[in-house]
Amino acid sequence: MPGPQHPTQQDADQTIGHNEAVTLDTLPKGVRARIVEVRANSAHERSKLMALGLTPHTTITVNQRFPSIVVEVGFTQIALDMASASAVMVQPD
């Protein structure tokens, strides 16, 4: 029986167009991406995400996908629920 599959950057490039912007909640674990836009439903939610360091042109890495999405921003790890992660548009590196 084969072991669990772990997506790689190459897998992400094949499933997500390399230059195509997608929501953060769709990225596999281990993928680096650049934030393109924060599209939160409210100004409060957008401000909260940006205060955490999730701002356009920032590079992030997905470190965990379950039970919440954990991203690394610089030397900080941030846990996001799926709704918050779906508000962040990213472009895989």
C-alpha cells in the first residue's frame, strides 16, 4: 500500500496555472506564493488580514492545511480559517 502523497511545487504548477492568481485556500502544503490581493467581504476583515502581514506583494509559504491553513510570513506563522484564506488571492512562485 503506497504512503500518503504530499503535493510538491511541481504538482501545484500543474494543477494551478503557474502565473494564474488563485485563492490561498486552494494551495497545497509546501507551496510558496506571492499575495496579489486581499478580497475580504468587509473592511474589518480586510484590515484584520492586512494587520497580520497578509499584504499585496508579500511572499508566503503554506505550512499546514488541516484543521486550519497555517502560512509562514517572514518569521511568523499565521493560522487562518477557510473563509479568511479564501479572501486572499495569491500567485504561486
